Amino acid sequence: MTNIDGWRSLPAAQQPDWPDTLDAALDRLSSALPLVTPGECELLKQRLAEVSQGRAFLLQGGDCAETFADTTTESVQGKFRTLLQMALVMTFGASIPVIKMGRMAGQFAKPRSSSTETQDGVTLPAYRGDAVNGFGFTEAERAPDPERLIRMHAAAAATVNMLRAESLGGGADLRQAHSWNRDFVASSPVGVRYEALADRIDHSLDFMDACGVDPAALHTTEFFVSHEGLLLDYEDALVRRAPDTGNLYATSAHLLWIGERTRQLDGAHVEFFSRLANPVAVKLGPNVEPDEMLRLMDRLDPDREPGRLTFVARMGVGLVSDRLPVLVEKAAAEGAVASWVCDPMHGNTFQAPSGIKTRSFDDIAEEVTRFFEVHRSIGTHPGGIHLEFTGDNVTECIGGGSDLGFEDLRRSYTSTCDPRLNRTQSLDLAFQVAELMAA
Ligand code: PEP
Ligand code: MN
């Protein structure tokens, strides 16, 4: 059975080699409760329409790959709080709303550059995320198991539930978030740089207090969830029709994006996404041709609906100034209403001398700076940033905050996929972006 027609007859990149038990799992998911509603997806579309018109900024982030083991209070709360802290300084810097969106509650599946992995002469299927198989290097762990799709839905539901509780039940208090930022400024080696900005936020909050201004917006927040819509069987099983409009919505997340490896114009992902009413995003790497981008726009946003389409540019620090301008200019010339968001992570991955995957904080910050420069020179809006980060004190990226070096990487590297910014590095970046926005 299928909820969306058309895509099943097209080539779908990066799909696991599922066993026959897949159908039974999909049957169960087809009657599972949705994680988000069409009304929420439409609200996000309105918010992203503001981004596309230069009146809001998107802050999207979370793990490269969520895991079932890390679906814990500490992990979810840590990411939520860090994102909130980042959004607070960025809102202050930009004086426009910052839309908060987790790479959370569904980011359990990964595209891989190779479908196998070899260790000590043994070759097994590559790890494709907890939604598909296990990280452990054994035949049993690495076998794709459809039961994991059910677990993914449950883990995502629990995560989204916690995020809603945090957003509305007192976990999103701006005074609280600001006091955590004060702790960062006081305790991190780079904090002193940001003292003046933190002081100004203090004064603004005091001023509002003194005036008796205490709107709900200071205690609660909107929070949206997103992930790469990679596993089309899973996404299809969770598609539901809105009774009032008849439109089809992916109900696994408010926003889904198509990754750099699955955005083929004649492929199943683009076809599948073209039928959804959700806001959608597409990653664009340095080798995308301007015409390819325009055709993606025609396929995914033929009506030029504000808020529908977001382009996430992941060019790398060395290429962004060269490759991004022509894309932004051509899109604008074609009447694009797409938003532009910068992913400064995926074009800046390299191997440390030990062979471990890492990224440099300075490269990441510099790509964001150049992204802003490109948009400012063209007169378009730098619409947001897309990050891989965690609230935990991991050591996966070098530089930033506490100035981690290559030798620190082995200390606390817990990502099962790409290296993330830790909490200090994330806040360091947020203060830098706030300065860029205020400039
Ligand atoms: C990712 O976001 O983790 C990812 C795989 O990105 P990209 O599709 O841009 O390579
Ligand atoms: Mn990644």
C-alpha cells in the first residue's frame, strides 16, 4: 500500500536493503498517530514566509544522527536549552524573530558514501542510522531491521512530547535562558568578548520588568521539528490527508529536507516531496548547477508559495563565496520566494591526523560570515543557519570556546556520524552570528 503515488516507480537513492518483514512494519505505521498536525505545518510555512521576506531568521540544529540510546531527558533538554540560548542572543542581535527548529524527533536515518564498511578484513553493511540498523560492527547489528522503524516512531513521539512540554511548560523562560548565557559568558575563555552584548540583554530584560511588561512570549516558545526525509517507506506510511483541504502532509515532522545525495531531479525523493504540502528544504552542495537548482524550484515550489521552499547551502568555507552568488542571483531573477539558509558543517568535514572525522570551529564561523557577505552584496536576506550541535560537553570539533585541539578529540567523541559543536562552541557561534546580524 502507498499513501503517495508516483515515487515507487522511480529510482530511490540511499534506501536500505529491507527484508520482507518491512510491509508488516509499514502497516502498523500507517495507522499510527501523527507526530505533528497540518495546522502546525501551515503555521511553520507562515513563519518561513517571513524568513523568505527578510523579516525572520531560522535557527535549525541538532545531532547529525539521533540515537535510541540518547533519547533521554538530559540529551533532549540539553539540545532544547542550548538552542533557546542561541536564539535569545541572535534575536537580540538581529531584532527580528528567530524561528527555532530542532534537527530532532526523527533524525535517525543517514545517507552513506559507501554502502559497506570494512574493518580488519571484514566487510559488513554500513551503519545507516538507528532507524535502519545498529552501530555495532557485527553481522546481526548491521542487518536492516524494519522493527526499528516502529522504535523510531516511538522515540520521535517521546522526543516531540518532551519538546512541547519544555516549550509551553516553563522550560522556555527567557530570564532563565539569559542566566545560562551569563554563566557561559562568565565561565568560558571566550565569554569576556560577549560581556557587553550580555549586559545589553540584561538591561532590556530589566527595563521590561520595570515597565511591568510580561507577555507569554517571555515564558513560552514555538518550537518546530525537522529531519532529512530519507527513508521514503517510513515517510510515506506517516502521510495523512488534511480533512478540510484534502492536502497530503508528512506527519513525521513539520519540515523535511532532501539531502545532497538524494536530490536527483528524476529520483523518488523529489517526486515524493513534490506531493507534500509541508514546508520542505533541499541541501545544495558546491557542485549544484544553477539550472539544476531552478528545476528543483519548479518541481518543489511550482506556485512560488512563500514559506514552502528553503535552500540549505552547504558549500564549504573555501567555495561559498565563489559558488553561492550565482545561485542566489539566478533564483531571485526567476522570482524565487525560497529562503536561503547556511549549513556551515557539511562542506567543512576533514580527517584529523588520527583519522577521526572532525570540523574546525573557525571554518564553520567563517563560512557563516561569508554567507552573510554574499547576501549583503546581492541585497538578499541571509535567512538562517543549520547546525550539527549538542548540549553535551563533547569533543568532536576543534577550536572555539574552550579551544579544543586534535588531541582532545578522543576524550568525548560520542557522535555515531558527523562531529557536532558542543554547548560552548554553539554559544560561541551564536554570539558571533548575533554580532554579524547586528552589523
Ligand atoms: C546531514 O545533514 O547530516 C547530511 C548528510 O547532509 P548533506 O545531505 O548536506 O550531506
Ligand atoms: Mn551530518
